[in-house]
Amino acid sequence: MVVCKSPTELEKMHQAGLIVWGALNKMREMVRPGLSTLDLDEFAEAYTAARHARPAFKGYRGYPGSVCTSINDEVVHGIPSGSRRLEEGDIVSMDFGVELEGFFADAALTVGVGKITPERERLLRVTRESLERAIEKVRLGNRLGDISAAVQQVVEENGFSVVREFVGHGIGTKMHEEPQVPNYGSPGVGPRLQQGLVLAIEPMVNSGGPAVRILDDDWTAVTLDGSDSAHFEHTVAVTDNGPWILTRPKEATGPCW
């Protein structure tokens, strides 16, 4: 069942979203060669606790960390580890969510470690652009397929591929709510977007083929062909005034990440 949120509930989700935004931006500044993914996880957990919130992922369906840290060919759900250290030229995706007073928010971004190749720079740019194009479609009267098609168009026009096994989702008083938000589809199909609907839109884009496999840890998804993968996400509400990105400050302008 799709649950639309009241203005008061959206404000509560925005407060959760600002914690996600703050933590991810701090983590982006921390990223450097030699840093372990556990360092990122421990920072995010402490940052969240200091703001009287709870990391949403820790313990969710048994996930052991607070942040999903996925490097290079890892698509999503990489488990933080003290022995996994970032290296010059890597790209690392950081996916993070919090619960504050019963409401959830979720976002992700991928950043380069030191100097990265032009190919990796382009993958990050196109993935971010696909999210921005999707967010533009979060408007009353549009359909869910308009969001999905926007992602797919940007990605495939640039010669990359969209992961199909993992999708965006509704979000609110639960981490995952209806509807699912695929990153591929046709415009003009699916349910109409209603006032107060909140979606976690999260393109996951591979530089090679779309197929993925799950490692033996039962969590980490990697590209089947070993190609790079990038992941950007925001929690976005449908309002009378167009899309409201709940996981960044209201006054923020420019690129979504």
C-alpha cells in the first residue's frame, strides 16, 4: 500500500534527511588513500548518535554495518571492514540512512579516492546526472514510469547500463515502502505521483553490462563482468511546488550531489 505523507510528516523526514546529508558530506571529505571502510562506518554511527538518531541499516535484515561501502566493481551493500582500505584511484559508493523519531531518510553518493581515471569520472557524472533527471520528473500528475525512464535514458545514451536487480523504493515510517522505483522503464506508465508521496530514487549504473552477482558474505553485490559501478541516491517528496529533496538543505542549489 502506498502511504502519502502530511506536511508535518515531510518536515520530520527532512530532519532525518539533514542528518544523512551531513554525515555523507563529512564522509566525502574523509575519503583518502589508506582510510578503511570501517573508519567511515564508525564516523557515521557516532555522527548519528550525537544527533539523537539511529543508523537505519544496522541490523536491518541482519546487515552488520551502518553504511554500505562499495568499492569499484561493488554495486551495493559492501560491508565495512577494518581490513578494507581505500587506494588511490578507487571509487567508493557510500549508502546511508537514518531513523529519527520514527521517520526514515536514505541517500547515497560515489566519490573518487585521490585522482581517478577519466572513465571513472564520466561514470560518476552520468550516474549523478541520471538521478538529477529523475528528480525533475517528481511532479504531481507525472507517472512512476517517467522517473524510471529518465534514469534509463541518460545512462544508456552514454553507453552505460542500469542494474535491474536493485531498485529505489517508497520510504517513510519504514525503510522500504511501496512503490518500487526501477531505474528502467517506459514514460507514461505506472501510478500517478500524488502529493506527499516520498521516494528513495537511487540509480545504480555499471560501466559494463547490467548483470550482478552476490558474494559469499550474502550481502555484497558486484558486477558480473568486473566493470565499475556507481550509485547516487536522494529521498524526494512530491509537492505542489515540485520535487522536494528531503536529504539536503532547502536552500541548497546546483547539482544534487
